[in-house]
Amino acid sequence: FLSRTISLCYHTLISLICKHLMCLQMCGDAQMPHFELILIGIGSCIVFDVWQRIFQIFTSIPPSNWTLVGRWFIGLISNGQLIANQLSQQPKAKHETPIGWAVHYAVSIAYAYAFFILLQLGIFEPTVTHGLVFGVVSVLVPWLFFMPAMGNGIFASKTPNPRLACALALMMHSVFGLSLGV
């Protein structure tokens, strides 16, 4: 039931975003700066990745494992498996590491588009504060979608330290959001 609900919510959200993007394109009210949004998404993702490595130096907490994201994504595409079980124990998939990194950067670009849409709707302004708010709100995606999809439960409830996992996700999405708002 949970996987179907999450899948339905995900597809509904993607559908709404796509419809809004098409409306922006057709209405001509706002020019969609695709190249700039892609660069902003990539740049903010680089800030995210660099911050994780700096944070690791001071805390010994390793950065996100994008290989497992690649393994999950390959399972989703090849088997339609939205919710993975014991992902780290599953056999390695061919090219899972570069695919995981590609998914990471694609999601970052999607966040840049989402932030742009919210700017166009007048919900946010292009400020550091609004970027931070966007980042804080965007952490709901890993808490309620990616963590469960990768077999870690809602709010990382199936991990050894759910509070730490959620706090790290909040920190990283805050850094990402700040970089979007700059």
C-alpha cells in the first residue's frame, strides 16, 4: 500500500510540474531559462557535494552513497521496484555508481526548476532566505520518498540512527537551498 501511495504522489507531482512547465512555455509569461536552470542545479549540487566532504573531515560521517542510489534506480527502471529491501545486500548492478551520480545531479536540476516555478508563481523571491526555506521544505522529499524507496523507512526509521539520518538530510538540503537562493 505504501509503495503505491508514494508512487501515486510522485507521479502526480511530476505531472503537475510538467503541466506547469508546458503552461509557462506556451503562455509566454515567463521565458524558461533552461540552460541557466541546469547550471544552477549543477552548481548547487556541487556545493552540496563539497560541503559533505568538508563535513566528513570534521565529523568522520561519510558523504551520501550515490552507488546505492544507482542500484535503487536501476532496480526501479529494470524491475519496476519502487521500494527496495536491504539495498546494500543486493547484488551490484552494472554502472550503478555513475548512474547514482547522474540521478543525484538530475534531481538537483529538477529542484532548480521547482524553485524557478515557485519564483514565477510569486511564492518565493530569489533570496538566500527563500532559498533556505525551499531547502528546508525540500527535505520532505528524502524523508518521505527517497528514504522509504531505498528501504530505510519513512524518516529513516529503519536505520540505526534515524534522527542523525534526518538531521543530515535537513542540513544538506538547507545548504543546497541556500546555494539556490544566492
